[in-house]
Amino acid sequence: MATQNPPAKRVKREEYRRSVQAQQESNDGSLIKMPQKKFFRQRAHANPFSDHRLEYPTSPAHMDWSSHYPAFVDPDTSKTNLSGGRKLTKEVEVVDIGCGFGGLMVGLAPLLPDTLMVGMEIRTSVLEYLSSRIHALRNQQQRLKKAANQSSTEPQDASTKAESTESSPAPVPANDDEIGTEKLFPGNFENITAIRSNTMKFLPNFFGHHQLSKIFICFPDPHFKARKHKARIISESLNSEYAFVLRPGGLLYTITDVEEYHHWVLRHFLHGEQPEGGAAPAASSKDLFERVSEEELALDPCVRVMKFETEESKKVTRNKGNKYVAVFRRKADPEWPA
Amino acid sequence: MAGLHHPFQCLRYVNRQSAGQSDILVATAGRNLYSYDASSGQRLDVWPQPVDANVEDKSSDAAPASESQGPPEKRRKLSSTSEEQKDAKSESKPKDSNKETSNSWTNIPLLTVAHGKYVVIMTSEDKCVRVLGLDNEGKLQQLSARTMPKKLSALTLTPDEDNILTGDKFGDVYTFPLIPSGEYVQVQAPVKAYEPAATNLTVHTKRNLESLEQQMRQAALSKTNPAERVALNFEHRLIIGHVSLLTELISVSRPADSTVGKRSYILTADRDEHIRVSRGVPQAHVIEQFCFGHTSFVSSLCVPSFEPKVLISGGGDNYLLVWDWLQNQILQKVQLPGSEGETTVRGIWDVSLAPTTGNADSVKAIFVALEGSSQLLYYTLESDNTITRQDTLQLSGNVLELTGIDSRGSILVAVDTLRQSDSTSAWKSSSQPPLETFQLSSGKWAPVEDSMVIKINSEGTSSLPTTLEEKQRKELNDSLYNLSNLRKRAGYDE
């Protein structure tokens, strides 16, 4: 397939991506088309230990979010951060680690229209797609808004309710590239963005102590070989970092289609069964999390988005695979030992 | 002193006055660990023993003899036999003691001292943490040898000095008791058949399915012949992990103040510019703070004993940062000589001197050495917790290591005996004395004659073979000057 004529394919890709770029840069208010995923596919693995060529802020106080959330920039121009960028009216609170093509971000955006969310992805092509997609979504929402205002003075409240995402998935079930083109969504996708990063190294460069209320880790790279398990994005030592950026009461969502990985997740977040009469388990980052009950998850709309609206979850559904969900609540830090 | 001698790589002054014993200086050079009487400079012991371990009386005589003669190959062979005997007693795995019959290490880059009577070292190539007893007479006896999964970049102790803390090149921090409790039962790897984590529900492409089939076949085979599991076969705990090369690890105790009691912390630094502040054991999984401000790797952390609220950090940036580390607050940015992209901080040391006849006030000194530099920068910590440059000390060779001798109001500096000043690769034709000492008088540090240092310098350390190939020289350079490898190189990307 790819071996037959790779240069032609690559040329086509580059041409397409250049045209997407050009279209976005021309700020003339014309319709921006949704990017097509097929031109942005990339190998599903990246080495988290290598340096890549990453840009990351020196500290959370240096992070300039203003270009990512133009609708949330503080109107007071005197408020700037350490790198001179404009401050926002609120802080980023939700992170999707390894957001891929952004299905979760796009699905969550109308559910939490007033919450700033960011997807983080290490693969450049995939990130480029998502950035273009968000840009196009915002553009189309603005056009729809304008059209709605012109056609009638009545507010389009009916379509801006949270349930609206569920109401009519029928016309575009197979192609995410078209979601968000025909009607208005709450928040108009102004509350989501995507950033290239290696969160295993640089998550604390972006977010301060207890800043986040939700972290999503959806269908992480399973790193099947035992030798590669150190590269897994969930481990007791990384969980300490998630606990640092997650506020007490905040939630960390995980979903995977690999049963073994699911058990790995449970093992690294929860103390195992202790032998009767045995010593208490050694203190570890497991003390900082507790599992959220099934009943509670059934009421959480984020779980539904995670299970059915991400690209990976759709693929698993198509292949009739299993999905394993585990959500953990951040507990308060333990008291200092006396 | 003819020929080339190894420089001292680690240096530690062991104050044993409180225990009613005389002070001792311990140091590593080449593959050996030495102990010296701190008043006379008399060499008390060298480890591993260069001659047969059974002839213990001879050890002090044998050591100086070894410098004038004896090809190193032969010495190594002899010492490794004594090594083997010792190791048979230790907990090291049989596989490792076999390995030690060949040259298992060429240098000892890390050393710390516990309770004034235990020396903890890491031998380089075999990644082994060895605890040695240091007795009243300064004799060294290996008590345990524990092999780590990765080479260590930092080795220290918890504030009570009962547990060892190690930081390795994989970013992991382990803790284990200084003296193994003996209660530890070796973990028998559960004999569990290997099962591929992937299934035909999770992999779909033709190639992945093929390799899954392969794995299934492998699993069926391994059921009859379970593979031996590699584990750290001693009592240990993984307490902190960075996804980066860990460069430095220190353990700090903050005394109780009006609001909180005494608290201990672990500070770790990595190649990705981070300084992390975690709680001390057993709550090291709680991260309290990150100190952001460096734009290149961090290689040195120093929390002065006289002001534990303050941290001085340095690395690949051409500046030092002075912190209120618990608040992630930069108190001062101190420019270093040298241009961006070339300056590397090799070490930061704090030395406190009580008021003496020569110096009316107590001295809170901070010394900073740059990699491959023969100058030692002298700063003092001021009352507002900033540091002020006072002086620059010129040494006869590159500064490698420093230790303060409070009782004499002096510092002892290990200098590079092999390489020319301000070079990390050009060699000298003959060795220079490995130690220099300075004393503070009326605000200036001046070189002084110290009978201990004269004696140690006259004996030298283990000698190098007279003919060294380029490759061996490079290896020796790399073992002493490896910090510049931490610098990130532009280039690789997806």
C-alpha cells in the first residue's frame, strides 16, 4: 500500500496541509473547511524519553494562554504573566493527556462551556490536525451565530443546551470531520485548545499546584512489552505528579481497551488486598487517590463522552473490543508525620 | 612523585570528635577508597586491598609500595580475588560476584559518610552501592554490596543517616536501609506464565496480528521453562520518579519554627531543568513544590547547613539561582563568568566557620566550581539571603571536589592531577599534588601549608600506567568530566 508510491502520497499530504494552513491564515471571514484526518495520520507511538524539539514554558506563570483562548482573554490589558502575555479571566482546569485527534475535547466542549480545557499530544501531525479542527469549528460557529442573528432576533437557546450533542448525531455518525458544522454549540468551542507536549516530562511546567479539576488519560499507548513498561503514562511515580497538579476532589479518568493495562492502572492507583493481620501497606502515591464508584460514574456525562466519542473508542466499538474505565478521586494530602 | 597519579574524585572530612575519636579524611581516587589520619596525613587504609586480604598488617605498608611498581593489571587481579571472598558474604547475586573477577569498576564517583563510622560509595561500572565500616583505626571493611538497576548520579542519606537515598540515570529515587535489617526475605518472583497483554481485540493490523501469534507461541514455550525474573534482591523502595535523567538529590531537614514542627524534604534535580521538592520519607510521594527558573540542565544543589531555607542551584546555565525553595521564589540570579552554552557548574559547597582569632565574625561561605576550571569562586551568604562574590581562588589544576575542615578554619580542595588547568582533555606530562588547602585570614582565603596535606600529597594516589592509549585517556576524561553530555543538542524530531 504505502510502499507502492510513498512520495506521491507525501506530496499530496503536504499540499493539503499547506492549503489548510493558508486557509486559516487568511482572516477574511470566509468559511474554513474542516480538515480531513486522513492527511494527518501518524504512527501511534512516540518515545517519551527523547528530547524531541518541544516548546514549553519555564513555569506555569510563564505560560501564555491568550492565543489559545482569545474569547477568555482578560480585557484589562495591564494584566500580564511573566512572559508578557495577556492573562485570562480564568485558569485552565481540564487536561486530556494524549488527546490524539481531539474527539474527547470536541465532545466535552459543549458539556463544560465555561471550563477551559486543553488537549496535550506529543505527535506533531495529529496536533496540527486538532489545531486546524478547533480553528475551523470556531469559525463555523461564528458564521452560524451571525446567520442566526440575521434570520431572527430570537435567541437560539434551544440548540445551546447541553443535551443538544445527543439530540441529532444521526446525520454525521461516521465522520467526525463534520461535527459542529450545522448547529450552534454552547461555548462555541472557544474553551478548548491543543498543545504539543510531553506531559511525562513537562506537565508541571504548564499547571500549578492543585490547578486542575479533571485529567483524562484515554486509550494510552499500552507499551505491551514488559521492557517498555517504564514508558507507560501511568505509574506510581507519575501519579505523584498528577496529584500535584490535581486539586483535592479532582478526578483522573482512565479508559483502555487492554485488560492487562486496566489491571496495571488499578494496581498503580490502589493498594492491593493486604494479607490479614499483615502490616499496613507502605506509604505511596496510592494514598492520594480513591476509586470513584460505578454508580457515580453512571451519572457523569464525561464518562459517556470518553467511552463513545473519542476516535479511539469508536475504533474499539467498530472492532467489537472491550472498554475498561477507571476513575480516581484526588484525596487531600496526608498530615505531616509528627 | 613520579609518573601520573589519579586525582581525588570524592573527598570527605569525617569529624569524630564527638565520639572521642580522631578525625579521618576519606577520599576516592581511581578505583580505590582511601582513609587518612586527619592530623598527620598518615594513610590508614586503602580499599580494595592491593595485596592479599589475609595479610592485614601489611596493608598500610603495601599501599605506598604499590605506587612505585606493579602493573595495574596485576593489582586488579589480586584485589579482585579479595573482592570475591568479601562478596561471597554479601548479598550480591552470584551472577555479580562472577562478574567481579574481571575489572568491575574503574572509579568511585559517589561517596557519603554515615554516623562517622560507615562509608557509603557507589562503584561506577558495576552500579553497586557498597557500605563499608570505618573503625577506630580508620580501617575499611566492606559490610554490604547492593547492585542497582541503573547507574547512580546521586547518593545521600536521610536526615537520621539510617537510610540511603539514591538517584539514578533513569530518574528513579530509591531508599534502603544503611544496614540491611536481615528480616528481608528475598522476593521469589511469582512463577507466573507469561501471557501477552495484547489480544486480537486490541491489535488489528496484519503485522501486529502476526507478532501476536508469535508471542502466543512464545508464551506456550515459556510455560515449560519460566524465565528468571531480574529484581533488586534486597529490601528497597522506589519513592520518587522523574521521566528524565536525575542529576542531583539532596535531603534537607528544616528545623521547627513557630508554626510547624521539624520537617524533612527531598530535593531532586533533572536534566529537564526541573528542581522538585518532595516531602521526606515516608511521604516522598507528596510533591510540595517545583522550583522553575533554569533553562538548561541542573547539576548542583546546595542547601547551606547554616541557612536551610535557602537553596543555591546551578547547572548548564551561566548563572546561579538563589531560592526560597519552599515558596518557589527566586531571591537572586547570580551571573557566572563564561558565556551562555559553555558554563557548567560542577559543584556548590557551603562551609561555615565559627569566629576565630583571625576572623571576628562567623563565616558563611559558598564555594562554586565550574567544570574544567582551575578557579574557585568564593561567595558569602548575607543576612538577606543573597550571596555576594568576595574573591576568586586560583588553584594548580581544575577543581574537582571540596570539603571544609571547620576545626581548622580551612578548606581542602581536590584538584585534577592529570589534565592541564582549564582543559578537560589536554594532559599534563607529570602529576601535580592532588590536594590544596586554604585558610581564611582577614577576609581572604590564602594557601597554607598543612602537614596532613603535605604527607598525603607526598604519597600520592594509585598511579596510572605510563603508556596510555588515546581511548583510555578519553575514558578517564569522560569519567571525571561528564556534565557537558547533559546539554541538549538540537536536531532530533519526529
